[in-house]
Amino acid sequence: MSEEARLVLAATGIHPDRSRQLREEMGAAEAVGGLASGRLSASARVRSAAGIDAGFVSERLSRLGVRPIFRGSRGYPSLLDRLPDAPDVLFLRGTLPSVPAVAIVGTRRCTGYGRSLARAMGAEVAAVGWATVSGLARGIDIAAHQGTLDNEGVGVAVLGSGPDVWYPHEHRDIGLNLATNGAVLTEYPPGTPPEPWRFPVRNRIISGMAEAVVVIEAAVKGGALITARTALDQGVPVFSVPGDIGRPSAEGCNLLIRDGAHPVLGVADLIEGLTLVMGRPPKVPLRPGGTPLLEALGETGSTADQLATDLELPIAELLGDLARLEASGTVRREGDVYSWTRRTA
């Protein structure tokens, strides 16, 4: 199917399930010359029904500073492309990051503690050179985005509306900042309103773009838990911040941990855990308080005995940590010296 036809279909903003069905019909119709049993091809039917012209769509996108990215073409996110239900066309403001990305999500009705923790984690992920992905929603999402911008990091906001429709509207400035220093991404064309059903659908993009998902405060029913469950289905590691068992905003996080998510007990614990599951060290040296073991290795490496002394840890515990890092490929050992394994993003 031509990119023009795919862009026209994406510009209708119809439900993704129907979009996939029409793409198949359009491909089959075009394969036999655009006509089937004397009827218009599916491509023509979509154009006729929606009154959409590919040239008009392209011009409108250009005016908005938005460009389409087609699945299977250069620039389409490689992690997202693995998903069977990945969007055929993405509408992009800005530039997608080339570094590993971590999704940070949670409830809109968060506590002050959850909000401050999300901002701190967003800042620390940015500090070590990774990108953050979230949904620009109120609560945990926007706090994570703010933390990313605090440290001049790279962020990606995935919208449940068109690329020109900011929801909630008060997050417009942060969204524009992210588009300048990262990306704003959606599968919905310009003008698409933020209807409730679109947000659970878009969550597969948030988890699909990340190498790990972090959940900070989530109720049993809500978008954050949908994102986490989707991530687990996609084989993406999930981290969850435990909370009081009687608090509704912690119930979802606790259930995730019960079902196998990695518990995370703070900012430093998160970075060390991410390093283990992502199998790569941070791209820049960690600041004091970042990840003690990896920070202690420094740029030149260290022996286990020296690390045990510097960190005041029992040698048996330290050797276990080093063995896990070595098995994941995060560190290597040459003789008695452990050091970071240098990898590219």
C-alpha cells in the first residue's frame, strides 16, 4: 500500500482495530488494480467517506511542525515495531531519542509523596543519560516529565489526542518544551479530541517504546496498571513502588509486585535495578547518591576488596551483586578488577 493511502487512512482517526481491517482491505484492493467487483477500492471509500486528500493532510502537518513516520520506514521506533498492533503511522513533533528509554507512569490522583518521587526519578533517569516516556497526564506523568526537564534530559510524551490538541490544556507549555528537547508522539491525526477510550489504547505505545516501565502509585483500575500489564505482555521489565496496603493509590503497585514486578525502594535503587535489566551502564558518570556500586566503580574500575571497603558492605553480599551485574553484561571482570562494560545505545 502506498504511503499516501496509509496517511489518508491514518488521518481519518478511526479506531485502530478498524484501521487495521481497512489497511488489509486496501492492500488487497490495490493489488488487483483498485477495483473489486465493480466497487470502489477500500482506499477510495475511505477518501470519499472522510473527504480527505493526502496533499491536504501533508500540508496541514507541515504547518503544525508535525511529520508522519510510517511503520517499516527509517525512523520508526524499533522497539515499538516489534508489537503486532503497533500503529501504522505515527504523528511526531520533535526528534525521537537515540538513547534507551524508561517509561514512568502512575495515577492522576497521586499523593504529594508520589509526585515528588516521580519528579526525582524523572530527574535521575535524565541525569544518567536515558530518556523518559510518559503520557503528559496530571499526577505522576507530568511530575516525571518535569523531573526530566529539570535536568535538561530527553523526554517523550505520548498523547491520547491529536498532536495539536494538548490535554490537559495546562500542560501545553511542558508539551512544547518536550517537543523541543525530545518528542511528542501520537497515532491520532491533528484535531483528534481526547476521548476517554483513546488513552488505554495509547498506553501500548508508552510501554512499547521503553526498555523498562516504572509504576509510581496506581489504583487497581486505571491507565497506569493497563500500561504495566501491557508491558508485561510485551516482555518489558516492570518496576513498581510499594505502598501502604490500605491506600487505594498503592493497591495497584502492590498487586504488580505480587505478580512479579521488581519492587523499587528509591531513586538509587531504581537506577541500579534499571542497569541490571537493561544490561547497559549509564552513558554518563553518576552523581553522588545515584547508584553506589556503579558509582564506586568509577571510570577505571575497582577490585572487590576495595569496593567492599568503600561501600562498607560485607564481601559476600558485594560479590553477589557483582556477579549479577557481570551476568547481565553491565560490568566485566579482568583479573581482580571490575569495570563498566561500555555499550552503545
